[in-house]
Amino acid sequence: MNMKKIMIYGLSLLTLGLSSCNGFLTENPVTELDTETVLSTYESLNKATLGAYSALNDGTWYGAGFVLSCELRSGNAKNPTNTDFTSGRYINEYSWVYLDSNTSGLWTYAYFLIAQANNVINNVDGKETPDVTTQDLNNIKAEAMFLRALSYFDLLRTYAQPYTYAPQSPGVAITLVVDKDARPARNTVAESFDQVVKDLLEAESLMDDDYTRYDAADPYSVASKPAIWGLLSRVYLYMGEWQKSADYATKVIDSGLFNMFTENQLPSVWGKDASDGGEVIFEVYGSDKNYYNEYWEDISWMTNPDGYADVASTADLRDLYEAGDVRLKLFKSHKEAPDHFWTTKYAAKDASSRPSYANIIVLRLSEMYLNRAEALAHGATIAGATADDDLLTITSNRGASPVTATLENILLERRKELAFEGHLVYDMARTGTSLHRVDYQGAADAKDIEFPSYRWALPIPKSEMDANPNMVQNDGY
């Protein structure tokens, strides 16, 4: 069956047909009008860029699946055993049951966003007018490069082995132009990461230091210079480029634009707009106008006992927090399931008890301190900074005891601080850490997943394999 979803950006600016029976990399993202005609003015390019952010909120990406599958695969989360609190979603993710028939969601939407970004990047130059400067155009080009880099980075984390383990293994197919006839092969992991870094460095050089998009619903839901720095810090961390990771984390920290959530603030900041500042560097904006799937597929419904409640926390995650640690308040139970606890990091924006759209934090200040602490523990140096002090910045704002900044303690603090934000399984992969789950009731062969294993890279979707003769499947599938 050929199913198509039509996505309209801006004022019917761009139209894309996604087919479940065709490989996404072979599809043309602009159909009815020639790209150069559609994207012929600054206004149209600006709207296209703003509209491209919506793909991040799809239910298979930051809108739910990408984040929650990470938590379920890593031992932070589980399917509730109380059948009154599950709808049957996310069972395969919990037990690492991945087939080429059930991994197309992120692939489709990430390459869709990449195509949108490519169209902007390749059409923005030379559109100056008396009212539009070269810098105006460079700012939206930088946004598109940030979005392309983030898309490729998330594809690499999902469909490829980690850079630190197998840099010459198959990565993702790098496409920098839109060509409906192209059948691209996969670049290596190293080549793919090089493109991510190249995009981010160019975005950094193009964007004004104080650029803020004027037409965004939430100023932290669009790219900025600190967001570029924050993503560079994370990407370099995944590459084991410790000094560069520390340098870019420091740029964010020293910018003075962000403040740690305090012990009193932390329980109530989640899911809401971050327009009042705080830790949020970049987040995905949640609203009914910015979501491709029905809202009950939203991450708020999946993590709320008053919603579908399919993703609950594990006991061993909660046991990591000492008494008095405010992060324990980020879990809630239900009177009908007192032995289950769900995260409150995706609470409703409104005052009702029912789930509704939540903003999903992608980059925040705590991660920058944790990135830098890990980099410093690996030998990076930053004047006036120590790994112990960076960890103390975290624990002192959480009501937790200070800890010595050994690499083991840094990674443990990272797990506690960033739980349910889509980090742990990728941190395990990049550090070569095998999975040994404790609070687990899934398929027996998925309780323990050794590293290395083919299972740490998901299969390329069948739709892509069928449509593209140059695409190579990951080992083991």
C-alpha cells in the first residue's frame, strides 16, 4: 500500500510527498514548483527555514520515539508490568527487537529535514535586496546548516556503530543537494562525522553572535550561536576530541546567557516554554501546529500515567539518587500503580492533569558542565576549570552530595542528570559499555547486550534498501 503524508510549510511554501514504498533518499522534496522559483526571495527562504524545525517534533524523533527508545534500550526505562498502564507501544524498543521493517521513522524525517535544509543552503546566496543584507541571508543559512548537522548526527547515533569504535565502518549517506535521481551510497562513520563538524563550524562562522530569530514562538526552539557551540561540544565528545569538546562547552558556559536550574526550580521547569531563560540552550517546541502525528503519540502521553503510560522508569535508576536529591521529585507514581514511577520531564504546558504538548529539551547547560568534566578527566585543560568543580556545579544545585570527578562518577552523574533526555544508550555505545539490566521484564536475550555487537546499530529501513541499489545494510540484519 502506497501511503503519502503531505506536509505544508509556511504559506503552502513547500510540499513533500513521502511514500512508504520508496526509498526516501530518492524522493524529490519539492514537487509542484521548481525549487529556485519557490525559494526565490528572502521571505520564502526564511519561512522554509522556520518550517523545517517542525520535523524534529515528529513522534519518531524528538516528539517521542528517538528519546524514549534510548531510555528503554539503556536500562533507564521499562514497559510497565501493570497492563492497565500500557497500550502496547514501545515493546520492541524495550527488547531491542529491530527489523528493517520497523526502523524507517527517524530515517524518513531526518532525511526530509536534510532535504529542506539543502534547499535553503543551496538557494540562499545572492538574494540580497536593499532591505536584506548578506548577514541576514547568512543567519538563515547557518540555521539550515545547524539543522542538517543535527539530523546527520542523530542518524549516525541510530544507524551506525560509534565513531570511537569503528570510524571506517558504514555511516550514513551524505547528500548535500537535492537530486531525485541520485542513489547515494553510505559514507564511512568518520566521513559522516566530518560533515557534521564542517556544517557546524560553517554555521558558527556565518551566524551573528547575537542573532535571535524574530518570528519563532519560543526563542530557544531555533538555532543560535550557543546552540551551535553546544552541539559541537557534544559531537566532539562522541568523537573523543576532548579538548575541542571542552572548549565549546566553555564557550556556552562563559557566555553568561544561561543559568543552572536551582534545587527549587528543577521540579517545575519541564515541558514549558523556556522564554524566561534558565538552562535551556535549544529545545523542540511542542504544539498542535508543530506536530505531524496525532497528539496522543506525543512524548507526554507515553510518559504520563494519565495518558498511555507505556514508558516508566526502572527501580535501579531511581535507586541511584540519594535521599534529598531533588531529582527524585522528577518521578511520580499513580494511586492505581503505586509501584511504578514515570518521569515528569514532559509535563503538560497547561494546568490540567491530562497530557498535552511539551517542549523537549535537546541541549542545556548541565550537559555542558558534564561534557567539560568528562573532557577534563580525559586530559583536556581549561584555565580556571576542574572536573571536580564542574561536577560540584551539578550536585550543589540538586541537593546531592559532592563526588570526586573520576570518569566513572562523571558518567554516573551524567546518567542521573540527563535521564529521560535521550542520552544513555548513546553514551554507552561511545564509551564501549555493555548493557546489563536489573529491573527488566522483556525478552531474555535482550537483558544483557554486550559491546561490541552488531545490535548497537539499527538496520537501514527496508524501504530504502529496496529502492537504492547502492545502499548497504548493517551487519547482522
